[in-house]
Amino acid sequence: MSFSPNHRILLVDDNAAIHEDIRKILTGSKCNPALAAAEAILFNAPKTSAPLRVKFEIDSAFQGRQGFEKVVQAVAQGRPYAMAFVDVRMPPGWDGIETIEHLWRSDPALQIVLCTAHSDYSWEKMTARLGINENLVILKKPFDNIEVLQIAHALTKKWEMTQQASLRLDLLDQMVNERTAELSRSEERFSKAFRSSPFPFVIQTLRDDCFVDVNDAFERMTGFSRSELAGRTPPELSLSIDYATPRDRDGGQSVSNLDATITTKSGELRQLLVAWEPIALSGESHVLVMMQDITEKLRIETELRQAQKMEAVGQLAAGVAHDFNNLLTIIEGHASLQLSTTGHSKSVAESFNQISKAAERAAELTRKLLTFSRRQILCPHVINLNALVSELSTMLDRLIGESVTLRCQLDDLLPPIFADQTSIEQIVMNLVLNARDAMPKGGVITISTEEVRRLEGEGNPEARPGHFVCLKVSDTGIGMDESTCRRIFEPFFTTKDVDKGTGMGLATVYGVVRQHQGWIDVVTAPGDGAAFSVFLPLSDERLELLSQAAPTRVPRDPSKTHTLLIVEDDEAVRSVVREILSIDGYTVLEADNADNALEIWESLSGEIELILTDMMMPGAVNGIELAGRLRARKPELKVVYTSGYSVDLFTSDFNLQEGVNYLPKPYLSSKLLDILRNAFESDQLFPATRAPDLDSTYA
């Protein structure tokens, strides 16, 4: 940007002749060319006929106050004077020095030529009042025309250049101010982002790793305050940052996704993902370290992998138990069949008896496997958990021994739960006995109950939000380390001696709890005991199931004959069942799958009074669906179900009751005969009723 030339000049002198002389010199008006030529010859000055290139605009004032008013007016109009000629003597009123003082107060940029004679003010007196000012020029009288003209040209040009320079300085100041403000805003944004970031940030010197600054997240993670960290190194604070793959930061390279651990002020180890970026601050090399605390994420991932592993083990256990139960059914069936006959020697009878007992022990093991895998049959109803614990406490006192004290802290306002009573008793007993074994020198076991409310995302990945009943069993025993705690629910895993545990106690607890749509939290540490918290859903006031009382045994009427249909895909199981029933006088029809059973039904439906069907069979139709179809055609048809496990049990519109319409494998011949005899001799059809879904996903 440039200014237009300013050739405005103010003459301040009380002598009108002086005004006329200066005006002639600057404007060239009324100038006689011949006189000019003679003047050039006389004064040895070059003769020129070139026209004046600058046209000065000249105003006159004959007193200092009048000149001051003109300057004020010019400034107000935005047309200031570039310079002024001021006579030092102007009586009456202000003299030249006083006039200049007033002129500069209104226009500091005004350039002044002070016209003076030898007898006027001395230089010392003038500078004492006006100071040393680059806008002041002294012109002594009498003055030379050329000198006046040169001064006018020079000072008007200087005024223009000074204004341009001033403008450029103003622009530079504006740019500097804008840049400074931008840097300040940028620094403020960085500072706010740095301070409020949820991820821990650190600025350290590259040379010696001294902390320069840290953000709030780093303070929260480590427990150290900013003042404690500033100017100190991690080793000085015992704040160790260990990298899984050491990297040299002196190389000045950016690094990301580096695994590390950090030791906090309390001594806790936190797992981190670290990235750093070299930066320069005040000419010194620094590094910006960015961290992500993944401790909780890794813990949840570990628990999820553990839960997935437990699920896989459970599915394997269920498959093994199902096949094993079929084998045990054959073993127990033949053993009990032989034991029911006479004529065996004592040693043979004893062998059959040992076979039967071994089969029973194996059956108990498979039942625990099924419990762990959540494939066992449940009979749930509304339960008062406090009453159940109180009833068990007397028996548990005898089991845990005199060196262990059992305490109960039960919530008087505890709401009921909807669960299988036998399974809940199993949970309490297994947890208490496990706690007893963890206290070889004695201690205290505490059973407590309370209603709790869990929020979304709290702790255990198996947990869910809502209201639950918490059954907690804690001990003062030896506790467990982290690696042991991760495996305690695995089948057959045990830290006990070979003859003191099967490793199925906690696995059974895990299976029962999961089948009841609950979960378990474990808090333990070596030397600090252990606390198992079992969370179970509240009852929603559902109706009780049909009576669970054991059926009354009805004696067999030998005069009556009955025809039944066995539907079983395992030929060996069908064979032993057929033999047992035939000996007892039943007419037995056989089918190895649902399709064959339907074919037999078409021709003999009038004779068939009962079907004994496995619940799970190969093919498109299982035993449950088969029974439903046949009872739709013949409502009085009696059905007895048998199975090693059932996947679809709790999504079916009927109830099962062991000893009435359900016979779990493996079974003795006496149990088979008892359930059939009661079914035939009783009028009870066990009508279909919707059973509650305890765990429709895993049941």
C-alpha cells in the first residue's frame, strides 16, 4: 500500500513579504525568465528552462495560534500538512518555539523548518524546549532560494516515505499480533487437548527422560501429581516403564503400538500400549509419549477366552457323558438283570454286585459332567434361599469339622429365587467344602445373602445389568494365585492330593449357576482367602411346578398284560431293555428312530399303551416331537422319556419329573420296572404344561 504524494505546506510568519518570497520560490509564480537568467550568470548557477515537476499547495498563517488552528483542521479533514515554515519571532502572541510545541501536540508527524537569524534562540535553548527531533530543520536567514526549494522537496518526500514505513510497521505489527494470537489459540487448544485427553500423555526430555509435563489421565493412572513428576526421571520415583520390545528413542523415530508395563505409585502393574513422537521445545529435543491403559481390556479378553474354553469343555463333556451313559445303561441293565435271577454262585453274584456299584460311581461322575455342561434335568420352583441355607447349616457344621467355624449372615428381606432346589444345595455344599479344604489349619467360613443391583459393564463379562440375589461363600484360607484362579472351574482340575478330590466340585457349581442364568465372581489372593459370589436371578412370582413328591410305588398286577413301544437308536440299550421287560411280562415293540416308530404306530396304535423314548435321536424328528404327534392322535397314551442329556428340553411345552415320566440314563432294571409299573397302574397322564426357560441357549 502506498500514500499519494503530500505537497501541502503551511507558512507561519508575521511578515507577509516572507510569505510571498517562499510562495514564489516553491510555486515559481510571477518569475521573470530574463531575471532568472541574469541571476544564474551572476551567481554562477546552471540555467534551466525545465518546468517545475512538483506543485506545492501552500497555506499561510501570520500568527502561531492561527497556524495551530489550520493544522488542527487539516488533521481533522484527513489532509495533514507535510511540512511547515515557522518564523522564530512573531510578536505579539506565541513565538516560533511555542508555536512548534502546539503544532506537534496536534500533529506529531508534521515536519517543521524553523526560520531564524543569528541573534535568535541558541541551539541549546531550542533543544531544551523542543528536544532532538528528526522532524525539525533549522533554516537561517537570509536563506537561499535553492536551499528552500530543496528542503521543500526533501521534506515532502520524507513525509511520504515516513508514512509508508509507518504503515508497513503497522501491518507488520498487525501480522505479528495475529500470528501471536493464533499461536496462543493453538497453544491453548493443544494444552486443553493435552490436559483433558482420556489417554495418559507425557512430555519428557529426550536426553535424560526428565518429566516436563503430564496430563490428568497420567496422574490418575500412576497416582503421582504433576508437581511430584516435574523435573524428575522415572527411576527417581520408582515409576518403572518396561517395554516388551526395547526401542531406542535417541534415534528420533516415531513409534506406535508398543507393549509396555508401568509401575504406579501404589506398586500396581498396569498394561499399556505406548506411542511416542519426537518434538522440539525451546530448541531442545523432547518426546511426546502417548499411552493407552489396556489392563482392563486384557483382563476382560482373558476372562472371555476362559469362558469360551469352559463352554468348549462343557460341550465336550456333554457329548462324552451322553455316550458314556448309554454304555452304563447297558452295563447296569445286564448287571441288575443277573442280580435279579437266582442260581449264581456267591463269587459270581459278588462280581455282578461290584459291576453294578462301579457303574453307579461312573454314573455319578457323568451326572457331574452333565451338571458342568448344563445338560442335566432341572425341576425349578420358587425357593427361599435363606431357609435353604439355614437348613443346610446344621449338616455343614458336621462336615467341615471342629477347627472351622461356620457363620451365616443372611439378609432378612431377601426376595425368593426360581431354581432347582437340589442344584442350589449342591452349590452351597460344594463351595463350603471347597472353602474347608482351603483352610487345613482351620479358620472361618462365612455364608451371606443379599439382594444386589448390577450395572452395565461391571466386572465379569458374563454379568448383565439388573437385580439379583447374591449368595457369597468366603473363607480365611490360603487363597489362590492368578494362574490357579483361571482354571478352578475346569473339570478334573484340582490342587488337592489324588485321593482327596475329583476336580468336579467347582466345575459342577459353574455348570449349575450358568444353567440358572447366573454367574460367579471370585476374589482371591495368596494368603488372603477366597470369596465366591454367586449371582442368581430373582423370582418373578411364577407358579410352582407340579408336585415334586416321589411317586408312590404301585405293585405289579400279574394278571394284566401291557404293550409298549421302545424308541431307542442304540441297539445294545434296546436289547437289554427288551430283555428286562420281557422277563417281567410286557409285550415289547422296538423302533430305532422316529420314522420306524410312526410306521409301527400306523398298524398297532390300538395295542400300544405306552412309549419309552429317548429324547435325542438321529433324524428330523426327536423323541419329544414323536411323543407330541402320537399323543395328538391318542391323548390317553402314556409317555416315559429317557436320556443322557437333552438340548431342547426347556423349550418344550411339557414338564418332566423323574420317577414319573422321566428316567435318566443310566438306570437299574428295578428303576425301569418301577416307573413303568407306576405309569400303567396310575391314572396320572402328567398333562403338558409350559416349563420355564432356565437357559434356552445352553440347556
